[in-house]
Amino acid sequence: MKILFAAVGSSMAISLTAQPDTLYVPNGGTIEAQAVSYEPLQVAEQFRRIGHFTSDPTKVAVQLDYKQGRPCGVYRAYFPDGRPLIFAVYGMNGLHGDWSEYDEQGRITVKGQYRNGLRDGVWAFRGEGIVGHYKKGLKHGKWKYYENGRVVGMEKYRNGELKKGSSIRIGQ
């Protein structure tokens, strides 16, 4: 698609073409790189950008709302079969709000929040059995480590640094 702009007695053509991208998708214990292609960029104040799997262009891989040329709103990524892979929220200055990742069975594997592009608040990593706090993108506060649903360790962080003497192993 070509768009022609006129500027004080002259003109220039700007070509807006589809841009390739890669979505990394878990598949039975491995991670597959899935090629994604997008429709040409829209020239509008607000729009939704949709990417499709290049292996099957009928399937949506990602969608993200834009406002004033920047990501702003809900971001969704999908497994090739259409199930959710990632749900995130963008504010005008980057990630700002909920972040959730899902496994192939539809269970949440990672859950947390972003504030101004940085992890903030409680984050849970199901596969690793970890629950901890972030503050302005740094580990801060109590971090708990689980095995088979039981707490097996605890650590305390302050501004990204492990507090001396705060690391505890339980039941070992």
C-alpha cells in the first residue's frame, strides 16, 4: 500500500508494508518459533493491529490496540489452535496493568502486573513454584519457593538485592 503526502509544493511516497515478527509458543516441553505477519500499518488515531500465523494466515497470532501510534490497551497472543497464550495491558508509556501467560492446557503459568513498563506487585511463576514481589522492576519483599504445594524456601529482597541472612530452606 502506498500513501501520498503533499508538502508545500512537493510530494513524497511512503510505503507501509507488512512486517514479520516471531511469537514463541510452548509445545510439549519445547518452545517453537512461529512466524507472524501483520497487515500493513494503519494511519489512524486509534486502531487494532492483528498478526496472523504465516503457517496458517486464517489464524490470529496476536492483536494489540494502538492509540496515537503507540501500543495502548489490551494485547493478546494465541496458540496456533486459538487458545490464549498471553494477555497483557499497555498504557501510553508501555506495559501497565495485568500480565498473564497460559500453558497448552489453558492454565495460568505466570501472573503479575506492570506499572509504567516495570514489574510491580505480586508475581507468581507456576512452573517454577515461585511467588514474589516486585517494586519498580526489582525484586522487593518476600519471595516464597514451593514444591508440591508446600513452601520449601523463603528469601527477602530490598530493591533487587537479597537481604543478608534472609534466605531460609524449609524441610531439608
